[in-house]
Amino acid sequence: MTNHSYVPFSFEDAAGMVEEGLSVLKLPAAPAKLYDPIRYVLSGGGKRIRPSLVLAACSLFSDKPRQAMPAALAVEIFHNFTLVHDDIMDHAPVRRNKPTVHRKWNRNIAILSGDVMSVLAYHLLSGVPSRRLTQVLRIFNKTAMEVCEGQQMDMDFENAREVSEEEYIRMISLKTGSLLAASLQMGAVLGGSTASDADALHACGLNLGISFQLRDDWLDVFGDPEKFGKRTGGDILSDKKTFLLIKAMELARGSVREELYSLIGNKRVPDKEKVGRMKDIYLQLNIGQITRDKMAVYYRKASASLEQVNVTEQRKRILKKFAGELMERDQ
Amino acid sequence: MTNHSYVPFSFEDAAGMVEEGLSVLKLPAAPAKLYDPIRYVLSGGGKRIRPSLVLAACSLFSDKPRQAMPAALAVEIFHNFTLVHDDIMDHAPVRRNKPTVHRKWNRNIAILSGDVMSVLAYHLLSGVPSRRLTQVLRIFNKTAMEVCEGQQMDMDFENAREVSEEEYIRMISLKTGSLLAASLQMGAVLGGSTASDADALHACGLNLGISFQLRDDWLDVFGDPEKFGKRTGGDILSDKKTFLLIKAMELARGSVREELYSLIGNKRVPDKEKVGRMKDIYLQLNIGQITRDKMAVYYRKASASLEQVNVTEQRKRILKKFAGELMERDQ
């Protein structure tokens, strides 16, 4: 791998490649109720962050990032599978501005189509070169278990009276961080990286993922609804224990605490009022800034891990740019 | 592989090995709601037919059937995963004389524990020797897709006015036959068989699986409830389009046809009466014998495929005995 041969590979290149890879994916026509929902979900957009990260990580070590496509598509399909099942569990009516699978079809179809998507992910993964399959499969399985563990913790939190910041970070590490970490790690392995570089990228992805989820929590309250693509305040209305709420529960004292606890779980307050009053509490407690500071902590950890990766600055640019955009994203 | 070194390996040996393998499986303690249901399901008995077939097929070609254990356990866990999700979809309250996961815990837990079980299956599969992993993973993925397709067809049949015998056989080939076929094929591959022997065993398993499901349909009506372990007539009461019902719908004429169609979907007739009247129709139309004849057809196909496998008669004995018992099983 010589430097002069390097053709810059952008995140947009990666996302385009993923989109193309998904579009040429051959799914059987029948049974229609099984495969139509999969086509529907996979054509439904999304930012394709995870598969692009697979290709991007591969491009750090190889001039042929395309060789990581089977793993990239596997990750994207696995991610979408988890969304289909999570949406059933959360009774979510809408995803990416479209009805969720269990609403558009029904619950049984959403369960079974999801199951097939997870198999489809492994089917794509089986296209990884044989000499690297065992290693990649192990990384994939580990993250797949972790994502499920994170989802279970998230559901457990619903019924928990209090959740500590530490528990919350652990949950999002599993539910969100793990798959970003594995995406970078698999891409690196497929590009022929050393184990230590692949591990450093795993750590980078894990911290980026935590940062990413904190941004998501922040956007739900402080984001621009026009850009965010979904109604802000959704987490507030569902009393979801986000980083913001957990932090507010930790910090609120006196009358602010009373106001906070009177709002949590309160379904009688009109939606708009509840969101407004909760946002006021967050502003009084400086929760927005605290959240952004926390994001920065994990962003710095991610950057430090990326520094350890033994490739040229030029090669790292794609991930640095991505990480920077992640910090500022408004959707 | 010399003949004199062969130590007979029985199906009971295989089942014992599987039971032991499952018992030493290490699952994380937390989150408890995720892993407790898995422990519950895997310790719940079952005949361990599929994993035993993996080991049995391996024993045809190798004196170390234990080397197929990762694949055997993967198959058993995958099978149990499909049962957990099928039971949600079918609203089944009981499985193997115990409450189903979605009844004992709840639906969300059953969805997510099932998801983890499918990942766990792939985790075990990753223990297959690297040089054979690509091939085994492809066989596994193919059957996993087929099992889901079969389940979808089965659900589609619920709302179908009529189902042809051909469609029904296709459905059970996918839902039941495919996994038995893949079990034998993977065992063979892991034992070092030729591709043609592995393919012959796939065909053998597929036909055994069809035969197995026809026996299940027959047992629901004509089995001894004491031995069958579940109430007979369950399929009749749920108006399930089994081979028996499909055949009866095809053959009934005149007043028998009227009686048959007056019973299908009829929830006002008391349970015991409905089962009795339906059984009378089956007896008049000779459906029991027709079903057993059909079983015999697929049993003969399975035997013919087994004949093609190029190993000694002594080695084949384990599968021949198993196939014979399958034909006569009363549970």
C-alpha cells in the first residue's frame, strides 16, 4: 500500500456504494408477505452510517474498500432488522416518516420479516473471504448479542424508578455504540489491518456511538423539528429515560425537582405544555450544555483512539470528517 | 477411515451428547430478562432430533462425530428460536407441557430472547473449523431462510380458502423438511463427506422431514393423547389446514362434504363434539390410511437417498434405525 496510489474516498462515496449495493440485492418474490416488508424497509432511506463506516474503515488500509461490501450490507440489514423488532416492542407507529412494518402489515409479519432480515444479514456475511470469515463472524455475533442486550436494558429502564448515568452510558454503549464499533473493526479487518489497529477503531466507533446517541437525545429536545425529520419532544412525551432526563433527575432540587417529578409519567398535561415545561426545567438545570459536554468527552475518546491507528493522516481524513459532522448533525 | 476401527454410534449417544453440550453452554447472567427465557427454553426437553441428526450424519464419515457439535448445537438453538417466535405468532399458550415464553414472561421478551437465540446459534456456528465455515454457514443460512418462508406460507394458509396437497407439501418441506435436510448435510460436510454424499443426505433429510410432519398431523387426530404429550384434536379445533384436512376437503362429496364444511371454522360446536365429528369424517374418507401411505412415499424417497450414500451398511444403521422409529413414533 503506497501513499501515492491513494485515491481519496469520501463518506459520500461510501454511502453511494451502499445504496447501490442494496439496490441490486436480489430478494425472492414469494412469499410476498415475507419479502415485501424487507424491500420496504431497505428502500426507506436512513443515513447508512454503519455500512459506510465499514467501507470507510476498510479504506484506511486498502485501496479497494468495495471488498468490505458484504460486511457493510450485512451490518445495514442487521441494523434495520433491529429497528423493525424494536418498533414492535415500542409500539412505534412511524419510522423515517413512513408507517412501521407492524402498522403497515401486522405484528406477525413484522416479527417474521425481521427474523428473515437477520438471516439475510448472515447470508451477506457469508460472502466475506473465507480466510477472514471466522474472525468477522465472531465480531458480528458479539455485536449482535450486545445490541440485543442494550435493547433489553433499555426496556428494563422503562420500569426502573431511577437509572444512573453510568447504567445509561452502558446501555447506549451496547445498543448503539457496539454496532458502530464493530462496523469500523470489521472494515479494518477486511482491509487487512493489524489486530491493534482494528481494536483501536473498535474503541473509536464505540465512543462515537455513545456521542451519536447523546446527540440524538439532545436533538429530541433542542433540535430543529424541520431538520430533525421527526417531532421533537417525543422522548419527553413517552417519559423515556434519556441522558437529559436522567441528568435532570440527578440534579434537580427543591421546587424544580417537584415540578420535574410531577411531570414524569403524567399523561394529563397536554402534549405541548408538557414538552414546554420539561424544556424549561432542562434550561434551568443547564442540561443542554451538560449533554453537549458529555458528547465532547466521548468525541475526544474517539479521536484519541483514531490517533493510535497506524495509517497516514490523509487516510484518516474520511473518519475525522465523519466524526466532526456527527458532532454537529441536526438530523 | 478403516472399517475395523468403527465404534457403533447410536442415536441415543448423539442425543446424550447434545444434552450435555447444551448443559455446559455458558450464557451471561444479565440482563436476566434476556437470558433466563433462553435457559428456560433450552432446558425444556424436546427430542433433540435435529442436532442428533447432525452428529449422526457426521458419524457416517468420521469416528469423531463430536467435531460436529458446534453445528449440532447451532441447529438446536435455531430450532428453538423459531418455536419461541412461532408460538407468539400462533398465540400458543403451552409448549412441551410448559407455558410458552410470551405467556410466562411477555411478548416483547419473547421477541427479543428469540432474536438473541438466533444470534447464539450463529455464535456456536462460528466454532466450526475455519476451512469449512463458509460452506456450513451457507447451508445454515439457506435453511434458516427456508424455515421462515415455510412459516409465512403456513400463516398464509390460515386465510386461504383452499390449499392444494402440492402447496402443503411445499410448505412442510420448507418449515420442517429443510432443517432436517440441512442437519444431515452439515453433519456430513463436517465429517468430511464428498459433496454428492452430503447432497444425498440432504435429500434424505428433506423427505424424512416431510414424513415426520405428516406423522405429526396424523398423531393429532389418531395418536394416543397419553403418549403424544399434548391433547389430540388441537389442529381440528384451530381449523388448521393439515394434510388430513386438506385431503378431506379434496375428497369429500355430498353429505360428507356438507358436514365437513359446516364444521370448518365453526366455533359453536363444543370441542369434544367437533373433534369426534371430524374424526368420523376422516374415518369415512379413509384419511388416516391415505396419510400413512403418503408418509410411506416420502419414507421410501428418504431411504433411496440414503442408499446412494457411499459408506458401509454398518455406518448407515444409525440413520436407518432413526428413520424406522420416526415412522412408528407415537409422540
